[in-house]
Amino acid sequence: MRTNVVIIGAGPAGLMLGRLLELAGVDAVILERKNPDYVLGRIRAGVLEQGTIDLMDRAEASTRLHAEGLIHHGIDFSFDGDRQRIDFSALIGRHVMVYGQTEVTRDLMNARKAPTIYEAEDVEPHDFDGKSPYVTYKQGGTTHRIDCDYIAGCDGFRGVSRQSVPQSALTLYERTYPFGWLGILVDKPPVAGELVYAHHERGFALCSQRSPTRSRYYVQVPVDENVEAWSDTRFWDELRLRLSPETAENLQTGPSIEKSIAPLRSFVAEPLRFGRLFLAGDAAHIVPPTGAKGLNLAMSDVATLADALIEATIEKSNAGVNAYSAKVLQRIWKAERFSWWMTSLLHTFPETGAFGRRIQRSEFDYLCGSQAAQQSLAENYTGLPS
């Protein structure tokens, strides 16, 4: 088989890249290690920047998003019970939309007409440092080969794409945090109309949502915590302690339908182009979820990569592919900075002691009293220009 582009990974980044190429008349095959049900079973947050919404429009996959997505004009911060709303619309005239990442994936799956090969085992990119790259994979015990012009690695942090790059060619930047987020999903209305971020001496908490009847809640726990140690009752009791009194009073509890712990990590790989192999999404970077940047950053990557590959394939110009790595890394590092700042403000860090908490309190007070600081937060949260 031969195609213009082989995309490794059928998450939202890979599917979006494939869809944009498809609409432009560039042939692309997607290879995915898991089956479609497994891919759709990955429960992830979904706070979409306007740029991501626009990209779903461009992909002709946004009908359900516009019908069901929840527009949020701001977020609510609290620090030891003191509250401050950040009004995006009033501050910068923008907003975000809550729409689950699973639903984004489903919409892109349904929009795609070109081939996606699921349950592709032992995927391996070859000769991407030359002019004739190809990818091999196994299915049903048979090895298959796809010759191509370019390979896009959209297969996540532990995927084969970045692992195939010689370590000497990569520079990795990483910070792991000593805590994670214990999250539960519950079929109860959200505690508030917008996301609630809370800092408390007991740890961070977040009240999020999936729909008007389904909510997602998180509390900060040690990174080595055991999820089995947390009954629903223990979770709800702990969450109430970390929220402002008004928010805690409005909380509707119920049996969890999903419960898990996600570790927090900041990670960037440089560069993101290796001959005819490109990294995008979680294969290239990880951000703490505090700033709601993960999905949006991946979508920004593949929007830039799609334009570059379309230009290279149809217009026979290498300008876009040559500029890809440097261009997207500028945005990536800005998103990393913002996610690190949000994480540093809202979580407890035992090693920083009383001095660290007073610095956090001072940062919160400055945010409450400065329109410029609120505008900066609003600008970063809703999405910087590509």
C-alpha cells in the first residue's frame, strides 16, 4: 500500500490531522493499536478553546458540538474559601466550551471517510531520515507495509513514534509532580454553572462537568495514593472541606460511575521534526491538566502540521514542514508556562512550607485586585493565538 501520510494514533489529534488532510485531498492512513471501543472508552476532560472549536468547524465535525457543548464565560477561583470569578467575556471578549474529549473523538471518527486501521500491532516507522519512509504493522499475524511521503506521530506519551527517534537527537524537558488528581464521574448536576478551582490547605480541588446532568470532580492526593482507599463517602467529605462554604452547600453527591487517579507531569521533547517524521500532541508534550491545555495544544499542533503537509504535498513547498517544529514549540512552551503557573498557585506543596503558602496567598490576592492579572489569566486560559 502507498499513501501520502501515515498517521500513527487515532486519538483526537490523529483523527483531526487525518480529517484535515482528507478534506484537502491529501491521502492519509491512520494506524491505531487499539479497537474503536477502547479509544472511545478513554475518559478525558474537554474544555475547548475557540481555536479548537474553529478547527472542528473546519473539519466539518462540529454539528453536535454546537448543539450540546456548554459555553462558559468564566471560571471561579477560591483560596481557603475566599472567591474570585474570572469573567472571560468581560475581560477579553472570549469564552471556552465544555465538550468531552470522548465526544470530540467520536465526532471525528464519524466524519472520517478515509481508512483507519484499528488493532494494528507492532507499528514501526522506518527510514524517516531519508526520502522514502515507510511504516510496518502486524494484523492477524501478517506483517503489512505502507510506503509514504511523511509520518505523523500522534500516538501519545508512550507511543512508538518518539521511541523510534535516536535518543541523541532528542532533548527532553520534564517535571513530575509529587501529587495526582483523584477524580470521579457522577450522574448529578454540576455544583456550579462554570468550573470551580479551589486551593485549600488540605490540597487542590476542581469541580468540572460533562453535561447539565453529569459532573466530574477532583481532589489532590499523593502521587502514590491507592484509589481503592477512597470510598465515595470519603471523597465527598474531602471535597466539601476544600470548597468554599457556598459551593459545598450546593454540591449534589451520588454513587461514582468512574474513579481514577491521574499523575501530573510537565514534559516537552525537542525538536519535533526528524526528517519525514513529525511528533504532535502527547507524543511531543504533556501539560498538567490544571490549565485545560492538553487537548487544545494537540489540536493546535495538528492544525499547523496539516497546513505544512498540504503545502508540501499539493504545492510542493517545504516551507511549512521546515518551520513546523520551531513554530509549534513557541506555543507549546507558553502553554507549559501557564499550566505550571496554575498548578503552582492552586496545589499544596509540602516542601515549600508556610512561606510557600503565603506566596500563593499573595499571588491570589494580586489576581483578585488586578484587572491586568485577570486579563492575562483569561487570555491564556481561553487560548493564545497560534
